[in-house]
Amino acid sequence: MQFFGTTMFAILLLTMGTFLAGNSKEVVTFIEKTSSMSASVFFTQSTTATQLRTTFKAVPETKKKLRILLVPGHEPNFGGAEYLDIKERDLNADLALILARYLVEDGHYEVAMTRGKDGWNPDFQNYFTAKDEEIKAFVRSQKMEMVRLIEEGKVFKMSKQAPHNAAQSDVALRLFGINKWANDHQIDMVIHIHFNDSFPRKPTLPGEHNGFTIYTPEYQYSNSQATAEIAKNIFKRLARMFPVSSLPKEDQGVVEDQDLIAVGNSNSVDAASMVIEYGYIYEPQLRTPDVRRLALKELAFQTYLGLADFFGEASLVAGSHGSTLLLLWQMLKYSRFKRHLLIKVFIPHQAIHATPARSRGFLVRARVRHSMHFSINSESKTSGVLSEKRHAQNFANFFNQT
């Protein structure tokens, strides 16, 4: 077990423990290795939505939890988008840890993380080293099979896809290694966590695009159907609170991809696997630490609620609120002065006076403005919480007007 700054992660070992990281208490679970599995076989579903839901519903009786692997994008010490002093690789790790807490608290999931801010989970680091030749053979085998099937016309090569940066060879090998590790440990679901960037742009200036998107395996891959169903539920939750990517192709919201290693390039991962690009690195809600913490928590929470929706279960940690930020409104509803104070504390001066295009992705600013323009439902049993349906409609209207 290792600690990385204030971020702590662990590999699952069939037990659950409570650990201290800095001044905060983290609860994590651990996954043990199972018998090795072969990689996905074309034309056969490696996982199905029905299988996943059955396992989920049986957890109280079987005690066999859903196994989720969270992969904060990029290497611990390099790679990923950067804007001013904000590094994507750090945002990815922060969001992954918040999401892990929600999942573990729910009780249906065992959660593993590949890395923290300052280093790899030692189990993955050891796996990359000890299994280096096996991983290389695995990659060769999967790619050769993919090429063969394309040449025989049994699998179609997708030509028009969203643009991606090519991973360095050593980074790509580790990504394939993560896929193989997930197969070896019979992981049910893999979520790769990223933030996006626009090119070209000047280093000190925001880019053209904003918004989130979710990449899923292309339909010919064995893990595609289950992943697509899960992604649609997560998308619906995120889209209620955040704008969808404005980049062409990404603006579909849920986008199939054949080339991304993370979703199973060459049919290389059995689990339902997706890449969530949670927004663009320079978006206003990510620029200042206080607002960033609120935004990351909300992104993680909506992802967790999307999973709960997929499994047809009421969230066990959501309470009566569909958003972590509704609680802020409840605390501040009695004082107009406090609402103005919230703006001054959490909202950068530049964001308040930004153009509509610049402010479009600024979640907290939008929420504060929205909360001051729409009344609170005082008759609600939750006392001061906006009707979820009304909130969603008003928030969507706000974004449509900007």
C-alpha cells in the first residue's frame, strides 16, 4: 500500500479497509487476481448489459461486487493537456479519486485505480515490468488478428473518426498492458478519465471548443454493446449539467471509436470500456482551485448517478439531491448577501464579465446566476431544494440562451 501526496489508491484484495491520507479518510477496496482470460473474440460479446445487471442485483446475496477499474489518463509525471498551471494528468487523478469514493460508498463495487498524482499503483508498475514480453505478444496477436479480419472483409476499417493524438510507443504499450491486466482480473468495467484540448491555440489563451464527450468501442468490438448502454446513461446525467462538446464528431455526445487503445483497439479488452473527456482543460470552471473542486466533484457525482441509472437502482449515496451543488443553494437560500458573497468567493472576476461564448461552460457561474433567477420550492419535503425536473429545464434554458 502506498500514499502519493494526499492521493491514495490501492489494488483490490477481496477485503475492505479504511486508511488515512493526509487529513482525510479514504475508504478503498481491493481486487485479487483471477485465472487469466483470453482477449475478446470477434463476433462474440465478451460482456453484456444483462450479465452486468444480474451481477449487480445479486451483490447482497453473493457478495460478489462489480469490478471497476478507473484509469486517470496519461502518465503520472508527463503527458496530457496543459493550460497555464493546470495539468490534465492531475485533474484526471483528482476526479478518479472522487469517483472511487462514491463507488465504494455505494457498496456494489470493488474499485481499482491505475495511478495517483505522483506515481503508478505499484501493482501496475510491477505488472508492466514482469509481464513486458507477455504484453508485447498480446499486442502482436491482437493486431495480427485485426489485420487478418480486415483483409478478409470480415471486419471493416473505420475511416472517418474523431482526431486523436498518437500515443508514444512505451505509453501505448502500457495502455495495452492495462487492457491485459483488466482481462486477467476479470474486470467488469473500465473508465478512462480525461480532459480535452483544442488545437491550435496559444499556450496562454483558451481554445475554440468546450464541452464533454464519451468514447465507446466501435460496434464490431466484443465489448461494444454493453459499453454503449452504460455510456448513454452516464451521458444523460452529464448532459443535464454540462454542455456537450462543440467539436464536430464529438458533438454526438457518445462517439464510437475503433482506434483508441483505451476502449479496446484491436478488440483487446473484454470489459465494458469507455473514455470520458470531461471538458476542455481551459474551461472557466477549471481555472481556479475553489471552483475546480466543485466542478470535479459534480462531474464524478453525475458519472456515479449514470451508473446507478444503468443498473436500475436508486443511488445509495445521492439522497434526495440530483446534484452536489443543490446543497449550496439550500445553504444560501435565506440570504441574498450570501449569494452575492458566493459569487465573489468562487467566481473569478474575468468569468463574471466574460462573453456568453466564454461563460458557456462555466458550471458554477451558471448555477449561481440560475439560482438567483429562479425561486426555491419551499413546500418541498427537502426544504429549499429545487424540483429536479424544473432545475434541469431551467439550466438547459440558460445554456441555450448563452
